[in-house]
Amino acid sequence: MIQSKKNYILSLYFGYHDSSVTYSSRNSILLHLEAERYFRRKHMKVNAQQMMELIEVGLLHLGLDIDDFSTLYIARWNNKFPSRNITVLGKMFSPILTSHHENHIGCVYPSRFEKSLIVCADGGSEDGTTKFYLQDEKGIRLLADYDDEIITGKFYGTITQMIIHPHVGRAHDTYPGKTMGLAACGNYSHEFQQLLEEHWQEINRLHKGGVDRLLDVFGLSSDYEQPWLDQRRKDLAFTAQEFWQKAFWDRVSEYASLSDNVCLVGGCAMNVLLNSAIADAGVFKKVYVSPVSSDSGQSLGAILFHHPEIECKYPYLGRGFGEVAQVPEELLKDILAHRIVAWYQGRSEIGPRALGHRSFLGLPDSLKMKVKLSEEVKKRESYRPVAPILPEQYLEEFFRTEQLSPYMTFAPRVEDITARLAPAIVHSDGTSRIQTLAETDNPVLHDLLVAVKNETGVPILMNSSLNLRGEPIVDIPEDARATFWASKADVLYVNGKRYVK
């Protein structure tokens, strides 16, 4: 039970997708709840009644009462509550309305950089799409507004609408990662390069009525069934990624003299190819991307922006229902026997990536294992990559980078030894979206990886989010058990307890 001091902070985000609630003391972030995890609907936006339910769930989990909260932040973007006096579970608040970009910026404050260039890029809000800021001892200063250039989430979302799915919402909110994955399967097209240069302004806006005209212009069929078998779609994905990425770098490099550090935030910062291109350029000493760069971090970022002194211990800030203190006795045997393990541990990681507390794990030593996990267990498309997790001390032995990636936000090229010994986690372009793990981040999983290295010579496991295709990552133990029984995974561990079918 948390001692009541009547001075806690509550922060809400409705938005048009990825609604969330965050709870904080005056010292640290206590809990971050994403609506999709609780209501079991991916990228969910909530109405006022559902928000009240989500607030109450968090209070019950923390053992707090609404009377313990003195401050209420509500994001302006698609707010469903009154902007002045509002009653939340019987208590009246005068809410403080927060800015979309400021909320994004708050999510990078845990970097603790004294000075940094902040690149905030997304698909749009009351604050626009893409803006560059400088953060220093004087605070935050707007450097440039690039809403009318290529480097926005709108551009990438429309490309996804042309390649992956015709629905504007799904294309912009759910499927950009599929376009990024498909890009590795394509080739550069001079034809598409020219068409992108001619039509980027039309692409760089929302197309709620569909993209039929753009399909005609780019010579794409209206059949979205299997884009990985459509060479033109693959080539457009590759060429558009390169076109968009180069435009980003051209602008970012103009400001590199202002700081040795750069923070990337907003939905565009989920593009690991872009992040890696900026890191690999070697212009910045440090590149930081938070685990909640997308709108799923809005309520959390609001608190951090207004209270930068508050401690935020990424990434395990979701609900927890127990913990595991050491590697379970049979876990290493299960891994070495080439079983796919559904792994549930401690508190949920926040954000859209599997960070070791809600994961499917398996040996990466064959393409057969990749097919087993990605296609047979998770029912994903054949072209989509599987990510690895490894102890950070082995990073440079297996990957061509010095950039740590604790939140799966970078995709460096692999070394030859990795392609030979861990082919399951190598994408078709020779990259891998890695999670580097420090022992202090997750001692149990770190010990498991070291044990795997002692047995196989390779300290790497496949690490994919504990969910099935189209579902959010699991949150509570009941979700984990339901997902396990609905999947073809071989074994489940819930805080150390082993389940088999």
C-alpha cells in the first residue's frame, strides 16, 4: 500500500489512437496504463466512460484513491472531458491542458542530457507534424517547423496506405512497421524516385477517401492481399524509405553543430532504419529514443515535461502481478531443446516493443526457428523480421554498431558471425532490430542469455512480443495464459511457474 500524501499527479490522453493514463508521485512515475493492454484492442482510443474505467483500474492497482491526487493533466488532442471543471470519480479538478509536442518531448527527458537537439516528428496534432527544438539550460526553444516538408508521419502513413492497407487509420496508426519491414525486400527504383519527387506534396497529407489516384500514378494494383509478393510494392517501400530517410538526415545534419546529442521522438522515431542511419552517421555522440515515442507515451510525457525532475525508470512501468528472482530450473533446457517459450515476468514494459517481460523467446540458430516463431506461433507474414535480445557487453562482437538499443529502437547491420550462427534474427537486408540488455535492467533474462552463450557460444535469443497477430501485447497473467493456449508455443512461464499443454 502506498502512503497517501494527497499530492499525486494524474495524466490522461484520449487522442485518436493509443489512449493512456499515467500516475505519479512528486518523486517518480508510479504506473503507466495503455488502453490497448487493458481493453485488449490494439491502438485503442477510449471514450469518456472507458477513460473513467481505466483510471479506476490504475487506482485499484496502486492502492490509491482519487482524493490522493491534487493535479490533473489532460492532453488537448481529442480531449473528451470538459476543459475547465471536471469531476473524476467524485472529485472535482481544474485540469491543466497539455500540448501534443510538449508531451512527446517529455518522453525524452529521462535521457538526462543537459543539452540536445530534439527532433519531434509524427502524423499530426494541434501542434502540427514535424518540428525541431533545442533543449538546454534555458529550456526548450523551437528551431524550425517542417510541417510542409517530406519528413512527416503523414508521408510515411500514405506510403503505407498505398502499399499495405487502403484504410487511412490502419495505414497511419498500425501498419507503418510493415512498410519498414517490406522495404528490406525491395530494390531501388529510379521510376519511383522520380514519381516521389513529383508527387510528395500529395503524398504528404491524409487521404481519408482512399489513395486510388496515387495507385494509378504509381502503377500499383488495388490488390493488397500479399504485398510481399508484389515486386512494385516492395520496390516502392524500399525507394520511399530511402527517399524519406535521406530527407530527414539532410535536415537533421543542418543542426548537428548545436549539440553532441540528439533525441528522436514522435511516431516517426519508431522507424528503426531512420534512427540507425542517424546514429551510424557518427555526427552525434549520443542518439536517444524512448520506448514510448509514439502516442502511447503522451500521458507520461505530459508529467515529465512539466516536472522534469521526476524519476522515470523506463521501461517496466506497467502493471505487475509478481516477479521471478532467478532463472527457472527448466527454462534453459526448454530453450536448448528448441522450444518456443512464452515468457511473462514482473511488470509490463511500456510502448509497442517486446522488452523482455512479455515475450516469446527461442534459439535463433536456424531459419526454421524463425518460421516456427513468426509464422506458426504468431501467424505473421513471412517477410516480417524477428528481433534479437543480447547482453550489451557482446554488442560489438555480433553487430556493427556501438549504439546501445535497450528499447528496440535501432537496427544495425549484423556481423558475419551473427548471420552464420543466428540467422533467424537477420533481416533480408542484413540488419537486425536489437534489444541490448544490461544486467541491471533484467538480471534474470541477462543470466539466461549468458547461460545460452555458455552452451552455444551465442548470447542471443529471438525476442518477439507476447501477442498473436492483430492483438496487443499481453498485460495480466490471464492474458498470457489465453495467448499461450491459443498459440503453438511449446511452454509458458509466468513469474517462474511453468505451464505445458
